[in-house]
Amino acid sequence: MKAGIRMSAMLQPRRGETRCLRWALLLCSIACASAAQAAWFHRTEDGIMGTRISVELWEANKLQADQALDRVFDEMRRIDQSMSTYKPESEVSRVNATAAQQPVVISAELFDLLTTAVEYSRITGGAFDITYASVGFMYDFRGRIKPTDKAIAAALPTVNYRFLELDKAKSTIHFARPGVRIDLGGIAKGHAVDRGIAILQGLRIEHASVTAGGDTRIIGDRMGAPWIVGIRHPDDKSKVIARIPLVDTAISTSGDYERYFDEGGVRYHHIIDPASGHSASKVRSATVLAATATRTDGLSKTAFVLGAEKAIEIYDRLGDVDAILVTPEGKVLYTKGLEAP
Ligand code: ADP
Ligand code: MG
């Protein structure tokens, strides 16, 4: 009302201009109303894929935000149902149960992810290897259970990504040896994050962050400023060793403090060296940055197995990957693309 009075005092439109002005006012009021309602919407849930999922997005409309969040969480549940080795009815469990006997027809989604997993094995010289599970299934970090050296030695010959025979034309997987097992725990969360982001992009959401455990992907900025992601100290989760400003990127952190138990001065944790069958301890934590969370998740295990220097060589050679690594001595090492703070 007040604005109208002021405007009519300032501006006396001629007859023909009145309609244009009304349209302009209407459009302005729609834009102003939606800008006024737009807000950040968050949802966090524990348990899917054995971890915490968090989604944050900027939306003008609460109903649409809720629907977007529902769709992302449904997608996470769907991927958990098909890729978990803890669920006997999952597609991956079916592969583990039968692929040594005959080729198993699998979904295009699983086929593509297995193809990517094998690509990461090649890139990392076998440090990333989803057949680690042939030995890895004998560990239970919550139950403080580890296999004996004898059990590791017996299972180790079945750890090798080259035993995965993928036939694209038939969309099948066959294990070249009995005893081979796969586990996508080191890549499926990244894939799920990328799927969540794809859903949000399809809904034209321009500012969002999707996290599953240690894997995050961000679209856009945080309304004019970058998103800030902190990397925790390996021994003290209240301390941050670096804060990274991020826009439109993915970031994964792996640490030996996530799932572990200590015994006799040794830390047994969930990243396994495929060559030895023991926990891989050449770094304490590895944070990897790249365009997709599938890539950052898959490549964040490398330094634990190969050591910081070799891993940095690989990342620098790839060109699209950056990393921040914490060595057992507490040194923080960076790839070329990141400057030490
Ligand atoms: P999170 O499970 O929190 O995402 P990581 O991204 O660090 O943690 O992945 C660790 C998981 O990767 C392990 O729990 C296991 O399922 C899997 N994994 C362990 N060692 C290897 C390996 N050498 N290659 C591929 N996957 C691995
Ligand atoms: Mg991960």
C-alpha cells in the first residue's frame, strides 16, 4: 500500500504503459515472495549403507524440498538393497554366491560400477581392489575379530581384480576362481552420493551437498561463499587439520580411525592391503578431491596401501585428482594442485 502510494507520487504511467507496469509488479512480487521463502533444508539419517547420510539443499518451496529429500534418501536405500554384502538378497550377494560357478547377469548399474572399480584397480596398481573381500570378510572390527595368519594365507590367492571377468555384451560377471568375493564398501557410497546429486540436478536444484559417511559431493556454492569442509585430526575429532573451501566438487576422506580396534599395539582397521590381507597403514588419513564422489571414494584408499609419495605421484599424473594426506608421523602432504596453508 505504502509502496503503491509512493510509486504513484513518483511515477504517473501513461495509459498504454499501465499493463506493462502491472506485469512487472506481478513478476517482481512472485520473485520476491519465492526469494523470501527460499531456505536451506537438511535431512540426516543413520543406518543406510551402515553409515550416516546427510543432505542439505537450497529451495524456494518446502514441499519441493521435502520431495527432493525423499527421492535422494529412497535412492540411497535402493543402492543399499542392491549393493550391500550384509543383505543376503542383494545383487552383490547373489554375485558372490554364484559367479564362481557360472557367469551371472547383472544390472547395467552394477556392471558399470564394477567396470569403474576395475579401472581404479588398474590406476592404483591394485591398491584399490574390491576382491580384498576374499580376505576382508573374515574381519569384524566391531566384534574385534581378525583372521589368523593361516586363514589369511589360505584366502590371499583369491584376492586379485584380474579374476573379475566382465562381459559387456552379455552384462555378466564371472569369477575366474572359486573363493573370490567382492565388496563395494570402498566405492558404493561415492556412487550413491553421485546418484543423489544427479537427482537434485534433475530437479534443477543449484546449491546442495550430499554426504554418505566419508563421501561428499557439492553442487554450486553456499549462496555467494564456498562450502567449507574440515578435515579432522586422526586422533582427535575435535581438532581440524585443514579447512577447504569448495564449489562444485566431490571430496572423500578415509581414515584408520573410522572402523578399527587396537590390539597388542597394532591398529586393525577397515582398509585392507590386497597384497598382504592386513590393514593398510602407510597413512593415517587421506582426503581426495575430484569431480565425482565415485572417483574420490575409489581413490581415497590408495595412500593407505602404497604410501603418501606413491599415491601423490598417481594423483598428480591423473591431473583431475587432488589429495591431502596425513602420514603416520603426523606430516600433512598435498598434491601439486593444492598449496599448503
Ligand atoms: P567408508 O566406508 O566410511 O566410506 P572408506 O571410503 O575409507 O570408508 O572405505 C573403506 C571401505 O573400503 C572398507 O570398509 C571396505 O569395505 C573397503 N575396502 C577396504 N580395503 C579396500 C581395498 N584395498 N580396495 C577396495 N576397497 C577396500
Ligand atoms: Mg568412502
